[in-house]
Amino acid sequence: SQCPHKWNKIQCTLCKSEKHLKERCPSIWRAYILVDDSKMAKSKVLPFHTIYCYNCGEKGHFGDDCKKRRSSRVPNDDGSAFTGSNLSAELKQEYYC
Amino acid sequence: LEKKQKEILNTDYPWILNHDHSKQKEISDWLTFEIKDFVAYISPSREEIEVRNQTISMIREAVKQLWPDADLHVFGSYSTDLYLPGSDIDCVITSELGGKESRNNLFSLASHLKKKNLATEIEVVAKARVPIIKFVEPNSGIHIDVSFERTNGLEAAKLIREWLNDTPGLRELVLIVKQFLHSRRLNNVHTGGLGGFSIICLVFSFLHMHPRIITKEIEAKDNLGVLLIEFFELYGKNFGYDDVALGSSDGYPVYFPKSTWNAIQPIKNPFTLAIQDPGDESNNISRGTFNIRDIKKAFAGAFDLLTNRCFELHSATFKDRLGKSVLGNVIKYRGKARDFEDE
Ligand SMILES: [Zn+2]
Ligand SMILES: [Zn+2]
């Protein structure tokens, strides 16, 4: 706790990311109004056939999760909307398994 | 009222007048309300729609008088309800006998409309790949483009109306992106900009591929603010223009590798937008958009402006938020004052 580096370490207290401070956390603006759970179908399914990659154009994965070389030269440090991480917990499991 | 409508509003974001959303907890929700206000603000009033319909039917009658075998149809942004105030109305004349695009016919139509006091400032463009006449209808002041004997625009308009029915949020986001590009002069296909159909395809794909929308976890209409920012994020920062083409299959948008699209091979410059025409798979509807570099840069800039504005307003006091605009950071609208009602 005496180590001065600890105080310089960047970590967002909102999402635990080390890429930004909480003042610039994407969760500040990436805030969705979710459909009422009671109105949702009981078991959610992930429609893999409508998932397309913005980076390589192939089906079945989102662009942030593409294994191919990134084609855009603009960095994507904080992650975008098009990632498995942007799914709800139960669907995340289905996507990453 | 007449006089009031002619006044130029002394603000760049008139849609916020008497519409305060600064008390919203989430800035994204504030932006959602502003998007809805902007769309309501630029949408035509009942009187404007009436004037436009009357104008078109007078021109149609005049056309039929000159050529009994012909008819006039509206296509483009007016027929899909995706136009900004002051945009041209696109019409096409089709006929049973055909051949109305000949040079002689173009000039005889021009003088016929002039004689009937239905056209001023007439321009006849007879030599172009797509011959047209352009004019201003003097009573309404509406700018009209007439093309001849081509039905592909009518088919595209029909398809777009289906997409609009199937895709909540498409109309709102398309109008915002159009106005955004318009004020940066990046929406003119003749100067390498992004045309209306291409804009629609980008937004259509974005909405139907969004992780939260495909899983039915969100309704687009409730989330227009965050979706607008994420649209700019996708096409300004992340989309692989070099390798990915947009297309559609069974009425839904798809991405596919450009390398598998035979009709556009060989690709000389990979950093270009490629959108497959739903009506003709060999046609790239965005082939004229040679300025994708500036368009991408503008989208990325809009992402930065909007997210910075969100961070700034998120930590501001309610007192400091008053009278501010989120959308105004990327969209300006200057023109005649318009009355608008909340839906
Ligand atoms: Zn964070
Ligand atoms: Zn990929």
C-alpha cells in the first residue's frame, strides 16, 4: 500500500476496466432501456443466423470477437456494441461456449 | 402565422424550444427524446402535404394531356417519407408506347409545363446517362426532378417501405444521419457522398444485426439515443470497409466478404463501400461513394462529439444542463421556423 504506482493505476470504478477512468466510462452512455422481463419470452435464444461480423463479413460471430486481423485503423479499446459481452448473462454463455 | 414562418430562427437547434429533457437521468434517454423532437420538427405539416399532393396531381394531369399513354409516379425520399424539408421531389414518367426520354420529348414536355405555368427555372439534361428535366413549380416553390421510362426507382421505393414497416427506428435514424451528412455536404452522390438508399442500407443492417435487438431485449424506439451513438461507432470506427460488403437476403440485411462478390472483381481500391442492390445483384449501389474516407471520419467525429457530450452532461448539475442540447452537437438545422406538434 506504500507503492506510489498504485495511485497511478487507471481503473474504472464503474466497470473495472483499466482502459479508462469512470468519468469516461462507456457505461455512462451505453445505457439501454430493456424490454420488461415479464413481456419477454421465457427462454431466450440466441439467433446465430442473424449474427454477422463487421470485420470479416462472415456469419456467426460479432466483429469485436473476430479472429482475423482488424481492418479498421481506428482503435477499439473499450469494445463496441457488437460483441458477445453486450449480451445478457444467459445468452453470453450460449455465445461463448 | 405566415410572417412567423418566414422568420429565420435564431438558433441552430430549434427542436429543443419548449421541449426540455434535461432532467432525464440517463443522457442517452435525453438524446432519444431529442431525436424524436427533431423528427417531429422536420416532418411536414398537413398543409405542406396537401400542397405537395396538389402540385403533383396538377403536373400529372399536364403530362397526361400532352401524352395520353403516359403516367407520372413519385419515387425516392418523398414516396418513402424519408425526406428533409426543401429536398427535391423525384418523379418518373412511364408510358405504354415508351421512348419519352428522347431529346425532342424532353423539350416538348418542358415547354408544355412552362405554358401551363407549372414550371420555372427549367433545366433539360438530355445528354446524361439518365436524361432528366429539373424545374421549380412556381406556386409551391417545390423543386422537381423528372426522369423517364425507368421503373427501378419505383421498385426500390416499394422495398424501402417494406423495410420501414419491419424495422422500428429505421425512419428516425435515417433522417438524423441524412441531416448530419447534409450539413457536412457528404450526402451528394455526384460529389462522392453517401446517397439516400445507401444510408438506408447502413441503418437497416445496423438495426437488424444489433445484439440487443436480435435477442429482443430492447425496443429500438425506446433506445434511439444509444443506438445513434452506436451507429456512429460501427460505421465510423469499426466497420471493415476493405473486406465487407452489405447485402440482403429474404428481406433481411446480411454482411458478406467482398472477395465472394464476383461482379465487383477485380477490386482496384479496397477502401470503398460496397452495397449490393437488392434488385440487381451485380450492381453496387454505393459505387459512386468515392469519398468514404471523409464519411467514415465524419461518423467517427460524431461518435466522439456525442460521447464527450454525454460525459460532460452526465457530471453537470441540472441547472447547468438547462437549455442545452445533446443532438445539437452533431446536427444543426437552420431554416424557416416550423411549428410542430408532439405526437
Ligand atoms: Zn468503465
Ligand atoms: Zn470476423
